[in-house]
Amino acid sequence: MSAEKRNALGRGLSALLNDSESVNQSQNNKANNVSSGPEVNSLGSVNEIKLSEIEVNPFQPRTDFDQEALAELADSIKLQGLIQPITVRRLNAHSYQLISGERRLRASKLAGLTHIPVYIRSANDQQMLEMALIENLQRENLNAIEVALSLQRMIEECNLKQDELGERVSKNRSTVTNYLRLLKLPPAIQASIREGEITMGHAKALITIDDPTKQIYIHQHIIQQGLSVRKTEELVRDMQRAPVKKEGKQPEPISFQVQKIQDDLASKFSSRVKLKIGGQGRGTIEIPFLSESDLSRILEIMDW
């Protein structure tokens, strides 16, 4: 994520934290004051409090932390101290809850600190959740699905509309919509985005196809043939322009139950699956493969 994007998201977090010039001035005036007494730990100021008095944010969506990166940050803190304070809310006189900065908090503990500089803010549970989600969006190594899931959580759990969400994270509505639409893709394609097999550009091309089985079919072509985003877009356009054959007897429309089975199997095998059911419940399942290696992949899924 670029510095420009990080700053844009940072403005959304600052707005939630109610940062202002007066708060910044208060921080400068009190930055060097250290006291264990609750009377000095005022809202909007920089204070030093015991690490043992801080509990983690229960709304934090991030659960994985790179241990090697934490160790490197801990070494830096040992040499230079913690340059950027974490942000907490006060629960009582000697108890605080983390709002943002869990990585810095963990590294400070690894560095052996007993006290840590903090900003104290006033925040309710919904604001805590918003702040945690926005901070999570600031991470540089997020994939598109992780971004989409965080945005979806903000809509559902913070009761935000897409326009309001865009304002919170400094993204326009179309960008928010594009991310959220990724969550409508079949699970196999979402997993491929997570693992870096395909890009956001590939995914945006696949989204324009309504049929999940066709999405999975093209997705498999992307993987097998290493298609670029441009080639993928061309393939999608060709498929959408393909004329529908109307000659001869048209097949009977399949039932919802059969379509659901086909979609589930297509998701499981990451390939188009055709289910034919004839009289007396008899039928066939067709799973096409693109190459010998693709066949091996399907057989492995079948545990054959």
C-alpha cells in the first residue's frame, strides 16, 4: 500500500480519535510528564502507564502477527524507545483497553518495557470496533479479500452505509463496491486471491460474469495458462459475446437443487461441473480438465 493511501486511511482514524490542534498542543506540553497517578492521565494527552494495566482490544480483527517483524521492532524499541505512542481508553483508575497499536504493544513487551507512552481517548464499543478495523486496513500486506472482509464488517457491525464507509476510509463508493463484490465470488476464487494466484484486476474481470461455473472455468484458465489481466478481460468479453445456440431442441431447465449441487461441486473442484439426471434418478457427473496436471489435481481432491 502506498504512503498516499496510508495517509488517507490515517485521516479516517484520526477523525475517529478526535485529534485536533488543541489536543496536539496538549500532547506537546505533557509529553515529558510521567506519573502513576490517575489525575495526570487526562484525555487527549500523552501519558506513560504500566504495560500490565493495558488489556488488548477485544474487537481487533487481526489475529496473526509476524514474529520476526515483532522481534525486529522490539530491538528498535530497546535502542530508541517507542517513538509513536499507542492509543487506549480508560476503563477505571488503573485499567486501560487498547484502541490501536497492538503490534507496538507486543513489541514493547518483548523489549522488556514496564511503562509505555499512550494517548488516552474516550470511545464506546462501536468506536472501538471502527478504530480497530480502520487500523487493520492500514496494514501494508493486506490482500483484497482481507480488505473486503474488513469493509463488510464495518457495514454490518458499525451500521454504516457505503457512502459513510467510504468517508471513514477515504475511498470513493465505487472502490468500496468493487471490494465488496469480491465476496460474491465462489470460495475457490476468493482463496486464490488470498494466496496471490490472481490479482484484483483478474477478480474484477471475473465479477462481470454472472454464472459462477463460468467464473470458475475462466479462473482455472488464468491459473493454468498464466493469463494476464488484459488477456482475462478479452476472454471474458469473448465469452459474453458468444452467440447462444437456439437450433434444435432446447434442454430442459435444471432445478434449483441440481444447480446448487453443480455450483458446490464446481467450487470444490475449481472447474466447471455438469450434472445430468435422467429417469429413475440415474445420471452422470462431468468434470472437464485442462491438462494432465489438472486431472491429477482433481483426482487428488477426490482422494484417488
